[in-house]
Amino acid sequence: FFTEGNEDIARIEDYHSHNTARLDVEGMKKLLLKLRFIREDLGMEEKAKSAEIKSE
């Protein structure tokens, strides 16, 4: 039992699989296609040139 703290934060429900949106296969595809590297790997978008990494 606590007598100090922020009551609003204490009322916020934890994030878990029962209180979030669950995606079906089509929903997951749509979500993944928002990522550039996925679109690049699928040939839907030209691959971005990566910067050369130089070590000292």
C-alpha cells in the first residue's frame, strides 16, 4: 500500500496481448509493408544506398 505517487499513472493498465489490437494475416502484411526494408526486399522499392562505414 502506497500513500504517495501519481494516482493517474497507477490507474493505467499494463500493455499485454489482451488489451491491444490483434492482427490477422492481411493486417500483418499491411503493417509490415509500411517498413522500407521489407518493401526493398520484396522488390517493391529500389534499395537505398547505404552510407559507407569507415573505421578510424
